[in-house]
Amino acid sequence: METKIMSPIDTVVAMLTNIGDPSVMRSLVADDCTYISLNKNNPDLHKIMPWCGTNLGGDSVIENFGKIFQCWDIMEFNPVEIFGSDDRVAVFGTFKYRSKVQGQIVDSPFAILSKAKDGKVNFIQFMEDTFATSASFKVSGSATYNNFPGTEPIVV
């Protein structure tokens, strides 16, 4: 009997449904997977959220989702739109996390661009409200920003 390989959409949905189960993740993520979380490379953000940036290899995907589960309780993860073409899959939705140390809740939209082939995810780019998610770990202090020329700085 021939084993049917899942479509790219089914593969990505299966991965997102099982991100807390490393054994299932290993069966769905390619060994040469590239995972880009929030940015390609931002050393300061990486200090706050070490899964951020470009990560190479299936093991890095699994390890990074494990780090996320160490830092946040996933209260809600709601994919709203999922569609694809060829090997590409796009997922848009919202999530709500609670930071385990600070107890801060973050409510954010997300966007995922994935690629899957032969039942394995080989590319993931995850985008969210980075300002809000990193702020869920903030202990104290403020930052000063100045965005428009000729305006006063903003303290947040």
C-alpha cells in the first residue's frame, strides 16, 4: 500500500498543531529547514528572545519552539486564514501568550510564510508584534524614542 504524502497546507497545519510535541515536529520539519523569527539578525532582540533571527536546521526549529514554551504560556493560538500555492503556505491569525516570569499578557496578530515539500516543512518565516512580545518580558524602566523630524521625543 502506498503512503500518501500530505499537501503543503496539511503539513504546515500539522506542524502548527503539534509545536509542543518534539517527536511529531521531527517527522514534519526537514533537516535543512530555515526558520526566520521576527528578523534576520538583531543581536539585541536575540538577547531578549533567543529564538529570534535566522535559525538553520530542523533541530533548531524544535529547540526554538521549546524555548518559547519555557518563556510563555500559550493562552490562545488562532489561525484565521490559511492558503497556499505550490509549496508555499501562508497563515494569518492571532495569539495570546502570558510570560511565565513577568505574568504579562501579549495579544498579537501573526503572519507565517512557510514552504513544504514531500510532507516536510523546509522554510518558516514568523512575524508578530515584536514590540509587544518583547515587552512581555520587561521588568522596569522606560525608553525614549524620536520618530519624526522636528518633534519631541516620546517616552514609553
